[in-house]
Amino acid sequence: MNIQYLRDSKGKPTGVYIPIREWDKIKKNYHLPDLKPEPEEEYIEPTKEEIVQGLKHAIEEVKLHLEGKIKLQSLDELLNEL
């Protein structure tokens, strides 16, 4: 069986990857239900205009921060929003 271990940034195993052919064999041998994966959300590519607008906005925020007019978010605050 060709199993690959998934590890976190510290090298600690967090999961395994089993090739689909082998998974199908396991399901058959152990009479496991056929679970369907959840569909992924459709990714919509931003337009060039949207990218440029986002960059302009970011540059404006940096200028305001350097002038002491606004406080920027920390990385932790940004990640918590996601």
C-alpha cells in the first residue's frame, strides 16, 4: 500500500493520503459507505481592473499609516477575519 503521511510545519504527522485505487479496495473489503466529497466552491479569477484597484487601495492605506492617520491590522487580526 502506498500511503503518504501529511505533516505540519514541525514535522508532526497530521494525516495520511491514500491513493484512490487503494481507498476503493479498503471500502470494498470493509463494506464502508460510499461517501461523496463536498463540492468545492467555484473560484472566480479577479479581473485586471480588480487587482489594480486592490493594489491602489493597499498603497493608499500604507501611505495613511506612514502619516500616522490609520493603524494597520496585524497578521493575526487579518488571519482571524478569514
